[in-house]
Amino acid sequence: MKNACRWVRGGVLASALAALLLGFFAFVRPWYSSWGADAAIGRAYLPGDALLWQGAPRETRAITILAPADVVWPWVAQIGQDRAGFYSYEILENIVGCKMRNLDFLLPALQHWEIGDKLWMYPPKKLGGIGYAPLAIYEPGHALVFLTRRTGTSLSDPPDGTWAFVVEPIDPATSRLVMRARARGSLGLLGAAFNRGIFEPVHFAMERKMMEGIKARAEERHVSKAADAAQVALWVLSFIALIASAALTLAGRRWRQRTVTFLGAGL
């Protein structure tokens, strides 16, 4: 009987996990792949699109900023680990050793770029100096496009992706920041699973925060590090609840309630 109950609990937990994964791939992934961007923006030609073959998969995200394009651009132009940071979750970046420091002010000395300059995402002296993306297209006041490589790719291999930062005016007082990532090549089964299940959602969370950080600074609004820390803490607690409720469900301790907790934490 105990073995049968264990199989029942395992089956219910597996079904709950399957439901979460189904919802993720059916609804959440399409949502974050085009967050803030309508169909017209998603189809629009942007700087960098010609650097890879036209069929390369892409993600396009956008955010409207209540500030002129020439006010937004300086914040974009000084982005980088060795510049003004990425305006994202500094606490998470520094946990993995990025040594990031997000600036809340503009420094013209950090805003100059030339083709071939490196966008550092990790300290140059760490990881053998591989934590960067070289600049491929520079349109001052409008676009920065960097060449990227998949995780594990050698620096001797040609780049297989692009990451574009594009600032577009909407009217004299409003602008739009558009982010587009494009990539080509096969990742294999394990690589694709890692990319879609871990890298993509983490990258989205960090990129969305970066876009919101640029928006807040350009609109001269206060950016709260305490709020960022609270959100990260909520994610950590949700993850702990997910794992703990799964273990308690399998152990049979009020497993029906724990399964509900598992679904809630997953959501």
C-alpha cells in the first residue's frame, strides 16, 4: 500500500510539473520572447539583422520611455561592466562575480565607442577574459550592435549571434528602446534544454530589469536597490518553496497541500 501511495504521489507531482512546463512553453516563453514589442516591431528591420542569415531565430523586446531619444541614448551608450553597469539586478550579478556597479548619473567619458570595442559583461581578468562581446555596428545616438557567442564556444570560433540596443524616437518627448537578440546554429538536445529552460528566462529577467533601469534613469525617477533586493528574495523563497514542497509531497507529508504549494511556487 505504501509503495502504491508513493507512486500516486509521484504521478501527481509529475503531472503538476508537466502542467507548469506546458504553461511555460505555451504561454510564458512566447510572452517574454517579444515582451513589450508588437508584431510590427518584431518584424521591423533593425541594425544588425544583416549580420547573420535572415532565418536566424530572434527575440525582440521593447519599452516606451517618456523622454526624448537624445536623453535616453547616453544611458545606453555607457552600458558595460567596466562602464556604468547594466542597470539590472546588481545583487545577482555580483553573486556570480561580475563586480558590477550601476551608476545613476551620466559620465561622457564612458559613452564613446569604436568598432571592435568590447562590451564587458564579466571582469576582464576573470574567466580567461572571455566575458565580452565585440561591437560590430555603431550608429551614434541610435544603435549599438554586438557580436555574441553561445556558452562554451571557443573565442577562435566565429560569432554566432548578435545583441542589438536600438533607441528610436516616437515623438519629440517620447522614445522607444528596442532590444533584439539573434542566433544561429544547432545547440543539441542538452544545449537546447539549458538554453530554453534556464538561460532564456534568466536572460529575460536581467534584460527586462536593464530596460526598466534605463527607462527610470532617463525619466529621472529613483531606482530602489531595496526593491530589487526584495524581488530577488521573493524569487529565492519561491524556489525554496518549490523544492521543499516537491520533497514533502514525495515524502507523503500532507502531500495534497504540498502539491498545491508546488504549483503556486512554480507559477
